[in-house]
Amino acid sequence: MGPETIDEYTELNDRLLARSRVSRRSAMRAVLAGGGLVYAQYRLAGAAFAAAGGTAGTGGVVLSGRHLSFVPGPDGVPRKAMAVTAQLVSRTGGLPAGLRAIVEVGTAPGDYGTRFDAEIRHLTGRDAIIGGPVCSQFYVKAVMDRLTPGAVHHYRIRLSDGTVTGDAHFTAAPGPVTAPFTFTAFADVGTHTAPTDPRHSWHQQPAVVRRAGGTWPSGVFDNNSYLSTDPVAGARGSDPWPALTQVNLMRTQRPVFALLAGDICYANPSGSGLPADDSMAMSRTAPPGRNMFNPYVWDVFFDQIEPLAAYVPWMFTTGNHDMEPIHGNHGYGGHLARLDLPGNGPKSCPSAYRFVYGNVGFLAVDANDLSAELQTNTGYSGGRQVRWVESVLREWRSGTAVDFIVAFFHQCAYATSNNHASDGGVRDALDPLFSRYRVDLAIQGHNHQFERTDPIRFGRKTRSAPDGATIRPADDGVTYICAGSGGRPRYPFRPAPGPEAPAPPGVKPSGARKLPEGERYRGYRPKNPENNTVSVANSYLWSGATTVIGKAGQKAGVRVPEAIDWSQVRYDAYAFLAIDVVPAAPGQTTTLTVRTLADALPGTKQPYTEIDRIVLARIAGRGPVTAAPAR
């Protein structure tokens, strides 16, 4: 019997690579002879370094892609600290002997009175990728501690060879929060520039990228495979690079942090967690039983988000495209070097954690552990993650400091995309807990579109909540939002029942159910007859009751048609969430307003347009609840 889990695939990957293990010196010679990958990455990072105000030293190295993260304690309350990671890229692929790094922190640009030692971490990824680039990357990591809560701190990273980044600043996590604040969220982001192209700086958008033996076609290690019919990112669209644009648009909302609910950069574009092999990437495919993987996509991604991430924390969780078995640890070994995951979740679940900001508790869940659709990581925690989720929810709903609970994870518990729709494993694990402990908002990804549900409790819609509605989650239930509209090429919604999209058992399509299932959002005017005003009946969920081997060789579930009535807002392009929280004194009404901002909506001639808004309302200080009885 062959391998089935990502840990078994990691073992296999190590064995395959060990057959032709190469030394670091011979690997570097191969890279330099194969199209100048090292120098190309240096050029890309150097452009971002210069754009951010960096000054070069004597060692031929640059620092770019800075990104901040909160440092919460075991209880989720942020410490008086901020973590920062940046990529360290050299002209030669190696580092000068004895190179050291520090982070300087102060109250104003140029006034840096405190220094923190930084670690330089080398990520090698088992030396090689079959048919692809050698994985050798360096990251500078530090924790800036003893910060003043709520105060603005300026910082820069300095190397012992004289290299220094430009100034950036952040606001340390406050103590008790009484003032309103905003955070942003999206998922399924990716990049618009593939790595290893010496001809272009990081913010330009080449159609193809050179590599040893040929070129990477668009859409292999970047987002650029948009169809001509795409109204935003297509050939006639108004924004060819929505992932890059949305990061810049988020800055206009002045968020205190950003959430990314999985499928971060698509270094693994295949997304099944199988062993790494790029030998067929020129044809946009991987060999059977393998995934494509290019670690240098991470470099491009970090440079893309630095204009925001160097100033506000980014909090990540993982999706199926973030399972990278070349690095071990359930596919998340590389994330531990590249990201600053809090690590206060259940043992062996690096991307499951919690943090508190103001009167809101945030719960990052690794849905790969729960998925019925794609099972290479399903069950790896042995149930520990679900037990931990319940313990956190019980704790938060037993106190008075947390009013709202926001969960974010990747595979959808509720969605109607034709590509992935709902994951029965995720729904079965989370819906009962979210319903019992009255979670307010669940932010999902995986389906490349935007969709908001009506409030749901124990699998059933409780009421209609159109644009502009005020929802009381303590009574109404959980609102699920799919924000997988972060920049990857869009997916269609489930079509009308037919041979390719069978109707649920017992449903005979008639009237509106025979129409194509269209979009539904503020200002939308259907061009043709479509089901955009009545209940969306046709969808499906993934079941793990029966398992099969998918086309790529991964273990997978099967689709089960279902009739649904909870899909309220649907937008088939690119958008992000801006969420405004207004705390209140105990006994007063506190609100969490969810605004959906669509990027470059066709015909508006505006950079973004609000297409949906709901208000979640609670009575502050009434966190303790008697858990709703299970059904």
C-alpha cells in the first residue's frame, strides 16, 4: 500500500531526494549554471529593498519582505511584543562569514534607542526539488519585546556588514481597547510575478519567466492565468493584478492587522501535499503522485505584501496549497521559518492558534486536519485540534472580556462554488461547536469568489440577513463568509441542476431552480435570466464516508449533492473584508460591522466599491452563556 498522508509523502520525498543528494557547493554551481536563479532572486529582492528605503552594505546582501505578527501568550492576550521576519537574499547564494543581524527600535525615524538580537535561519528544504530549483533561503527573525502598549514604535533591521532597511513603524498591541478599530481579511492570494526572472523588478508583471531549460508559462507559479471572460482581471478587465491591488487597497482602511485564511502564496500550485517535482511544470502539470513546488514564490509574495505587512501584523492560517511536504512537520516546516506563527494552539498544529484584540477573540483553525475533500493531512492531530477549539470557545464564553468570536480557516463549512463548495468534514467538526458556543463570524477561503451566508445554527438558516441587516449572533447564529476572492483566478458558482451538477435527492428542478445560479450583491443587475433573487437550491458537500484516489494520486472524498437556502450574497470576482469593531461599556451595545469591498468593479471607475454590509451586535460584557444544546 502506498503513502496516503502528508507525513508519509514527506518520508517518500526524502528517500527520492536522497538517491541523488547533492552538496551545497555543487547545488549552487548547478543553480548558477541554470539561468542565474540566485542572482535573479537578488535582483527581485534588491528592487523591493531599495523601494522601501534600504541602504546596501559591503556583503552583497539585501533585506526585503518584512512582515509583522502579534506575539500572544498562552491565553491569547498579546504580549508587549511584536515579531518580525524578513528574507535575507545574497548576490552569491551564501552569506558573508560571521554575518549578524539586529533590530533597532525607537520612537521616531533615526531615533533607535533599543536593540534586539535577531536570528538568521537557513531553510534548505532537503537540498533539491526534482526538475526544479534548489531550495536555499535565509530569514532574519526577531521579537521586539518590552514595548509600550498602544504606542507607535519605529524600527529597522541592520546587518553587521552595514546593510540596513528603511524605517517602518507599527502600533504595539494596546491593553484594554475602548476605541473603535478596523481589521481586514481575505484568502487565496498568490502573486502576479513568478520568481527567478532577472529582467523584471518584483512589482512588474511578466508574461513568462525564464528558468533553466525554458520558461515558466503564466499561471504555473503566479496568478496570471485569468480567462479573457474575467470582468476584472481578464484581457479587457479593469485590474490585471487584483492580489497586488487589494493589498494596497487594504492600506486605505488603516487596519490594525490583517487575516489571511489560507492558500497564501501558491509556492505549491498543485495543492495536494504530494512530493515535490517540477519536471513537467512546463506543461502546467506535475507527474502523477507529485506536486509542483517552487520555494522562491515565497520571496515574491513577501515583497508584494511588505508595503502593508511591515507596518501592521499579518496573521496567517493554512490551506491546502500551504502543505509543503519537502519541509516536514505535516508540511508546515517551511512556515515555521518564514512566518511567526504564535504556537499557542494544540501540540503539533503549527497554524492553529488564538489571539485577542480588544473585545474580540480570534481563532485560527487548520482545516487541512478536518477536510473530507482532500485527505492528505486529514486527522493528523488525532482530534487534539477539535478538542482545543472547544476548550477555547468554552473559556471565552465563560468570561466577560471577549464579546465577539471570529474564527478563520480555509476549506469552507458553507459555500456553493462549483469547484469546492462545502467540506462536510469541516462542517461536521466546527458547526456544532460554533453553534453551541455562539461564534459570531467564520471567515473561510478555498473557493475563489466571495459568498456570505445568512446566519446558521446547527446546520440550518435561522433568518434572512440581506445587505444592511443587523444580526444578533447570540440569538441568530453564525455568519459564514467565503473570502477566497484574494486574487487567484475566479471560480464559477454551482450551475443549474444538470448532468454535470446533479440535483440533490428529492429535488425536481422547476421555475427559478432551472435557471443558472448567478450573483447577488449590492448594485448587481443580471444580464440574462438567472437565479439571483430566490433561494439557491443546488449545491454539494464533500463527504469522507467514501474515499477515492484523486487524479493527482491524493486521497479524497466524494461529492454529495445538497439543497440549500442559506446563500445570501455572491460575488464572482475579487474582494476583501474590512471589519470595523466598536467596543462598548458593559451593558451597552457593541458592534462588529463587516464591509465587503470589491476591487475595480466593472463600470464603476472606482478603485473599490462596497457591495455588502452587515452589522453584528451584542451586549458588551455578557460573554458568559449557557452553551446552546447540541442537536
